[in-house]
Amino acid sequence: MLVVAAEEIHIILKKMGYKVEAIDGGKEFCHFASNLLEQPVKCMLFQDMDYVEKFDGVWALASIHHLDRQDLEKVLFKIYTALKSNGVLFFSARFGDNEYDNKYGKHFNEFTQRSFRKFIKQNEKLKKFKFKDEFVSGDKREGREEQWYCAILKK
């Protein structure tokens, strides 16, 4: 299982018996996460992934939606390539239909069920993904009101 952007789910998946590898693009965060997770976190940009049929699953919770749409297409194809046959991707992004930079300069892609399906189907390489489930979830963090679009895709 590959966790894109090391986070708490890494610990949960390990406790469930999964062999987990984590990557993140921030050097300081990689160091922090390596200590927290008690294993190395590979410090690399998502765009630099070069795995081939290595993972049964990829967990991309609120992480790759910060890429611009062109890079997001490329990274989703890299994830497709990294998945073994019948591998599964969990993807989430803020719910909505916008692409924007917030007041701090952080980039966001928002998706709805309709807009994400369109985004996937318009790309020859990505339309090989099969949608297994989609749902909208409230933010679980205290004091947060955002809604999140979530999709489970299968290779």
C-alpha cells in the first residue's frame, strides 16, 4: 500500500497488517513523519513517482488535489502505472467545481462526482480506471466545515 503524503492512516494501515510505504514532497515533513511512523518516508514529489505495478492500493487523501490539473492528470496516470492488476486508488478532494489558489498561495482542485468522472474520462490514459464507489463526506477535523468528494477507483 502506498500512502501519498504521510499521515495517520499510515499507522492504521500498518496495524491492520498492510505493508505500507509513504511518500511526501516536503523534506521537513518527511523527517517528522519518519520519526512518527518509525520507518523511512520517501521524500519526493508526486510527479517524480516511477513505480510499476508495485502496489495493491494507493491512498491519496487530500493530497494530490493540490496539483494543477495538468500535473494531476500526470500523477493519476503514474498512480495507475504503480498499481498492480485490480489495484485500488482512494482519492479525495474538496467538494465543488473550482480550481484556485487560496490566500496563502496553496493550490486546490475541487471536484463533484460529475466533474471528476468527466476529468477522468476525457483523458485516454486515465479512462482505464473503473469507478467502484464515490461519496461526499464532511470534514472530520474539529472546527472544519468543508465537504470532501471521495472516489475509489480500480485498475
